[in-house]
Amino acid sequence: MNVPDELRYSAEHEWARRLDGGSRVRVGITDFAQDALGDVVYVDLPEVGTAVAAAEAVGELESTKSVSEMYAPVSGTVVAVNEALADNPALLNEDPYGDGWLCEIEMSNTADLDAMMDAPAYLALTEG
């Protein structure tokens, strides 16, 4: 299982990467989550401008196995969504930490990111 060291992780299996050292983060699902979901066939993302709260459901991921909610790992405002997923939701399976990102959030509280798990803690969660 791929768990990049530079990311932060939620218990709901989302990751967040700080962009340019500022208050904007890029968000996606982890390798563990995409594997558990199976082949993703549809993605329902929040709209740009949507205010989100940490741990709040903000979208849905539909796979051949199930429908799962997507949760915001941090509080803030959605400032970008990955439009490529509309035409190719399989990007979530193929490249969950790269081209398969979900959205970008301008954080209202950067402490949310600090409260997320680091890679060793996330590995312990998924292995336990």
C-alpha cells in the first residue's frame, strides 16, 4: 500500500497536501480507500465556493461495489475541483495521489491540517 510521507491523513481515508506552504490544500482519497472501493465509476464533487467543515460529507464516490461518502478533511471553502474525474473517474484508482485528486480547499483553520494523521499513524490505522 502506498502512503506518501509528505501527506496528512484522515480516519475516513482522505489525504491532504498543503500547496505552496499556504492555507490551500489539495484533497483526495488514499490508496487504501480506492482499493477498498474497487473500480470507481462516478464521482459527485462539491461545487466551487461551497463552505465545508472538517469531517463533514461533501460528495459521493460510486464504485462497482458500493457508494461511499467523501468527507472534507479540513474546514474551509472549496476553491477548485478536479473536472477530469467527470469524464474519467477511474483516475481515482489509477493515480489516487496524483491525477486522481478530488478538490482543493482554502482552509479557514490551518490547525485542522496539523490535527490529521501523519503517514506512520495512518499506516497503523489501516494495518490494525
